[in-house]
Amino acid sequence: MAQEALDSSTYPMVGGDGPHSYARNSNYQKESLDSAKQMMNELIDQHLDPGNHLYSFNPGNNSFRVADFGCSVGPNTFRAVHNIIEAVENKYKSLPVETEMPEFHVFFNDHVNNDFNTLFRNLPATGRYFAAGVPGSFYGRLLPSSTLHFAHCSTALHWLSKIPVDVMDKNSPAWNKGRICYSGAAKEVKDAYSTQFGKDVDSFLRARAQELVPGGLMMLVADGLPDDVHMCESSIGENLNVLGSCFLDLAKMGMIAQEMVDSFNLPFYYPSPSELKTLIEVNGLFEVKKIEKLDSSSAKKGVQLDVDVCILHMRAVLGELVKKHFGEGVIDILFERHREKYIGNPVLSDERYIKDASYVVFLKRKIKVTS
């Protein structure tokens, strides 16, 4: 099956709540949210101005609107929303003049094939906010103009809208034969991924700038690499290369065709903070209030990563992509082989070797923007 038509918005995380589901295997994303909570509280306190006329509510519509873009199936999206609402409520309570607490309206967004049934089955029964699902790619408009007060997107922006065309073209210097990502690949491959990421970020920012009220806030938790680290020098790059070698092993065993491996590429790009900041500044629609690296709790403790947890996480994230391209029959043996290779690789199993990171990017929509 060719991958020319692959659009990452078509492929959800593994749904449901079974042993291989994303809902049960997304602790890494939970850790990022927990690490970002205090910083988010401080930034909302500093930059949210409920007294500003730009945040004033229409009579009879005292609603503060929040959207989580790339929410997946939970439970992390509920944790994120809880943290946001708590921080906004604290800001209102701290105002010198008593101000009516708004009602909260929360939009949960992900692509159309996301398991929204599982998401809403697990919706907290607190009555703290009104919830709605918004299916569709976050690289386009999803909400009416100037209706959103706070936008949130955590560990999702590294998913590209599509595979760069050149990496699938046998006649292009960027053809990525025998690899599943740009780690360790030719410069032309990396450049193709970088170019696609730049286009996607610009589309994302333009859509959010139209949806947010003037002065509205947006917080991104973005997976990436330090400025001086190449993809092939990071644990995520090494991990994806090891996974790629497992595909090649299956091809040698005759379980899949080599051509299938050559046509399979992952829609991921991990930017550096300076790269992401430059893209935001070139876009010109947001003020950058903060970009800061997150310290994960496991890194602080200096503990080894649990191999089975890591493999289950990879399977929850990539399982649907693999199944769509190669068929369901290869998934068990692929990830078992990945586990075996993972155990023998110190770069993957020891936290001290991990160089990739997550970054908090806190933005404020400029008062006057042009679409």
C-alpha cells in the first residue's frame, strides 16, 4: 500500500480502554502535563486579564471558553482542562474587585477518527464545565472567530499534517528508502520534514489566531530537541531507528515486502526551541511570553525507564499507523522484537542518555492580526 495519501489526521491513537490503548499507556503525556502545571498557573496569573474589555462577556453569556487541541481519548485531556480551569478560577478570586466567576465551556478537539465515545464515557461528572467535541484537524479552522479565550495543545504539535511528498518520491534526493523517519537520514530528508513542519505550524497559528479573542492565551507543550542536538543523537531518534530496523528484520523474514518498508514514514518532526520560536515570530500573530524546557519527574529521580511501559506507549501511539500500512498481523511480532532490541540498548533504557525534551510555549494573541 502506498503512503502518498497518508494524512496524520486520519490515524488515531489506539482507542478503547484495553491493555494496548492510549488511555492506559499515556503516562509520558501525563508527566509532561504535571511538570507544566505550576508554570501554567504562574503564566495565567501574569497574563490573563479578566478586567480587560477584550475579555468582557456578552450579557447573558458569561462564558469562558477553553479548547484542548489534540485531546485524544483521555484521561490526560481532563487533567489538562482541570488545571486550566483551576488556574483561571484562582485568577478571578485574586482580583481586588469581586468579579462574577464565568461559566466554563470546554471544546475537546481531535481528528474525526478519534475515539470520542471512550473520551466522553470517561468525562468527569463534576459539573464544573460544559463539554463539547470538535472533530477535525487542528491545522485548520474549527471554531467561530474570536470566541475562544484559552487554547491548549500538549504533545501533539510534532504530528505533521501529512508525510512530506519528497521523502516518498524515488526520483527525489529526499527519498527516505529503508528508514521510517529522518533520524540519521540524508540532509534532504530532514529538510523536507522541517519544511512541512514550518507550513503546519503556520497553519495552526493562523487558525488559532482567528478563533481566539484579541489578547487570548495559548499554551503549547511541545516535544522537541535542544538547539545543539540532532535527531540521531537523541533517544527518540535512536528509538525510532531501532523500530525501523525491526521493520527491516520482518522484511528479511518475508513477513512484509521491502517496498512496504521503503514507503512507510512516520509523520513526526521534533523542533528545537529556537526553531519553533522563529516560526512563531515569522507568523507574526502571537506574542511569545515564554519558552522553557520542562524537567520530567522521572529525570529528576534519576531512575531507569520501564521497558514494558515504553513499548506499550509506542504501540498505543503507532499501532494504528502500522496496522493501516502493513496489516494487523505484524503488530505483535513487531513490538516484541522492538522490546528485545530496546532491552539491549543503553541509550534507550537509561534516563541519563535521554536528550529530547518537552517545552512550554506560552503565547498571547496580538490585539490586531491579519489572516
